Amino acid sequence: MNEAGFGDLVNSLFLDQEENLWVGGRDGLYRLRPARFKNFTMREGLSCNNVMSVCQDREGSLWIGTWGGGLNRFQGDKIVAYGPGTGLTHGEVLSLHEGRDGSLWIGMDHGGGLNRFEPRMLSGQVGPRNVFPRRAGLLDAAMLVIHEDRQGALWVGTSKGLNILREGKVSTYTPAEGLAGNIVMAILEDSQGRVWVGTDGGLNCWKDGKLSTLSTRDGLSANGVNALYEDGAGELWIGTKGGGLNRLKA
């Protein structure tokens, strides 16, 4: 059920430190505070309306990845854009993730690889740099989603499967290894240590090295899972392509 009237395509969900829920879609960025949505678009200073990902760093800045306008940093009422001229490989950002060391990982489309802001760069003195190009061994050039788990492994979902980077080695997973679909669009590690993987074919739960699957046969409104979020009650919120927002109760 679509509970907010922001359209059927939900690309990202993020709850910030002030309990605002941010929803990214093709019509811009929406903020629910506390029970009302506000839409941020290019009129408000975004470099592009097609918002693919949202992340908040430990300093409180909100980072917004767009497809076509690069990276935006939302701090207070000020929006700063980063593009090819400031270090990004190009302007098509698909995914964002803040690592345990404070680095911001930026997943690119079309062969842009993984870009990274190191903590010392976040002051604005230096731009991002490409630290994991396409040729480095990932399954696909489109970095759709990035997650660093509690053991320090980096999970990278692509349009051709899942990569796990652990201690300098890359492991790859496709439907042949149990994924519900080839296109991995969301990854979340919950409070119980389970890793949820959203794909174009349904929702996977990774526990103890094994994958289980949820799909429309199990009650999802659509199989294309674009976004995942666990709330304080341990309930899983699932943003879908064509089916709006779902909630999986704990």
C-alpha cells in the first residue's frame, strides 16, 4: 500500500538522527516530519531530481546520490554538489554507504566503480576518488547498493548479482547460489545479525551462510525490492518497485 502519495517507485528509505524519514524517488526527495511529507527538488537546490540513495554521516550531514547530477551534501539549509569536476568518475551515483571508519562509499553506474570520501576529505578540502574500478573483479559495473557488515566485509549489490569483499578477496553470488534475482537493489543487516538482500525477484534473508526467499507468493506487494529499513521495534520496512511500501512484522 502506498501510504504517502509519493508514487510507486521508491528508490531509498532513510531515518535520520532527528527521526525524519527520507524517501528518494524519481520525483525528488521526500521528508516525513513527523507525519507530513515535504518534497525537495531542483527548485530547492538539488543537482538532479532523480534521487537514488540517501545517507547521513556521523557529523549529521545528509548525502544524496542522484542519477545524472552526482552527489549532494545537505547540511542545515545548504546543499553542496560534487561531480566529475570535484573527483567523481561521473555524475551517475547509484548507492551510498558510510563505513565504520567514517569513509563515505559511493557506488557508480556505467563503469564508474566504487568512489570513496575518506574522513579527512569530508571537510571539503579534497574530493572523492575512485578506489575500486570496474576491472577490479566485481560482477558488474553498476554498483546498486553497498553495505559494510559488523565483521567489516563490504557487500556490493549489482545488476548481475552480489559481491562480498572480505580481507582482499571477492566472493560472488547469483541465482545459481540461491539469490531470488540477478539485480540486487538493497542490503540491510538487522539487529539479529541477519542480512536481508532485496532483488528484482524477491527478498532474501542471509543467515548462517544460507539464503531464504520471500516473494509475492508470501505476501509481498511486488517482487522488485528497492529499499529496506529496520525500525526500533525490529520491524522491516520494504520499499518496492510498483507495489509501494510493505512492512514485515517482527
